[in-house]
Amino acid sequence: DMVRGRDLYRGNTKERKKRDKLEENLQKIFRDIYNELTTSRKKSAEAKARYKDTDNYYELREDWWAANRAKVWEALTCDASDDSKYFRGTCGSNAKTAIRTPSQCRCNGDQVPTYFDYVPQYLR
């Protein structure tokens, strides 16, 4: 949620300051990515047309997350033990056939087990 700019929880004052600093850093990172995409690429005009929000870079952040979420999950779970399981059955094509993650909180060795990151926080 933080990467995508959708984090709703602000917490106490100390935590809020940390989250605000993180958000500021993420905006700098995505500004750099935006500048790279729109100045030195063959498709820079296409990128400029797609990414019009140059304050928060929400569309760019969404695209980055869609392209990298599996790698982020892999990095987050790389040190998880082989018997680590996600708390409910999420591997499978539907709720009736879903199984719990067999190893390292991943489905089939490398797949993210859930799409909770796309569910609004208040519904999780």
C-alpha cells in the first residue's frame, strides 16, 4: 500500500512522521523513475501521456507495483522457512479448491499467494 500511495493508516505522531518521511522518499524515487522514462527513452511521449500525475505519481506507482509485486514478495519471504504457511488457503483458482501455501508463503514456488494488496485496507 505504501509503494502504491494507498496506505490509509497514519498511526500515532511518531509513526506518522516516519510514514511521511517514507512517502517523501518514495515520491523522490518515483520522480526519478518518471524523469528517466520521459527524457531518455524511445517512448518518452507515450510515458508523458500516461503519467500525468507528477505530484504523487500514483499511476506510475501502480504500474511499478503490478510489474514488481512478485519480486517484492519473493524478497520478503526469501528467508522464510520451508514450512512457513500463509494463514488461509489462497493458492488455487477459486475458494473451494484453494490450498495453503506449501512453502515459504508462496504458491508454486514463486507466486504471490493473495491479492489482498488490492483490497482496501478497511476490508482486510
